[in-house]
Amino acid sequence: MTDRGEAALRQTSDTFTVGPSSLRWRNGRLEIDIDEISSLPLVSRVRGRITVTPSAITGVELPLLGTGTHIWRPFAPTARIDVDLNRGWQWTGHGYFDANYGTRALESDFSYWTWGRFPLRGGAACFYDATRRDGTHLEFGVRFTEGGAAETMPMPPRTRFARSLWAVGRETRSDAGHRPRQVKAMLDAPFYSRSVVRTRINGEETEGVHEALDLDRFASALLKPMLAVRVPRRAGWRFPA
């Protein structure tokens, strides 16, 4: 992740370019070309391509607030991903492609949320749980088929499991009596955790991507300056003439 100025942005109907990196839809696939410098503590060049091949594209959008100021858009809940990066990172696996967007800062409308996406036979399940600033709660579960069809599903119990490295509280959905557990750490920050979590849904054991976001911590004036250290800034970057 690198912050850049407006001059580093270009966009067409099927491409999105920021600085030397870009996303492009081609022949039903999303090609992500990366040419960046990683952040501290291991500063190094990261180059290569990630290709996401969806099994289907959905038309699903979930408003996270009744005002419509925050939207979750699961473009491709099931997909194949091919990674070919320098430093010896080449692999193929099961993936997905989604996005969040909105018109207000997340910390203005939410204090905490968790999200999880878990592969299941014939598709995947996604769960959203969020505590809003107005005191209401979002609880949403959806199951997707490989063909892109979506239907809401009964929510298994919300179950706590071990806190993250930075003591961010974590919970996810799991069958009654089953305790989820982290099987791989992906990203730990004082306000955010992303990891691979093993849980059980409707009797099926599955490992999926899970995130927990503590927006009370994120809103802290003590923590926000840390992002400037972790995210490089290239305000003067320009495309070659």
C-alpha cells in the first residue's frame, strides 16, 4: 500500500492504475500488476502479477447502514487465484474478490466489526457482525454458490476465540459447542487483525479469511499517526512523459 497524489491515478472502463501498479479486467479475469516498495521493517521491491479468475460475478450489495453511507460489494465470492511475485512467491489457490466503499469515515459510524469468508462445499459463506455508533447491531450471513447465486442463511452462534497479537478482541460464527481458532496470522495491527481461522458451519469444518476491526482504537489520536509510518507516501509521483 502506497499513498499517492491525484496525478498518479488513471482509470478506464476496464483498468484502474495507481502509480506503477494496476488492475485490469481481461477475458473474464482480474489481473493485478504490482510494482511497489514494501514498508518497514523489511523495505524491498515487490513486483509481479496476481490473477483472480471468478467462478461467477454477483450483483449483491449489502448496505451496512440504513443511510447507504457504507456498502459491502462481494464481486466474486468464489474464485481461483494465481500468484507470481518476486522473492519466490508463486502459488495457486482458492480466493475471492470483494470491496467496501462509502461516503463517511468508518470510525464515524462503527465502533467494532468482524467479517469472515469461509469456503463450503459448492461455494462459500460470508458473515458480517458490526456494532454501530447508534447502538444498533448488524448481523448478516449469506451463502454463495459457485454460480454466483446468493441467499441469506441462518446465523450460527457468535463465538469468541483468542485475541490477536495486539489483543484485538475476536469472534466469528461457529456451530454451537465448537470453538474457532486461528491457524495462520496474516496481518496484526493495534486496531486490526486478519488471519486464517478454522471454524465449523452446519457441521462442515472450514478454514477461511477472518478480520476483526476495533474502530475505537483506530480513532485514537495516538494510533492514527502510526499509519504514516506503515504506509509509504509518494506525493510527487508522475507518469512518464
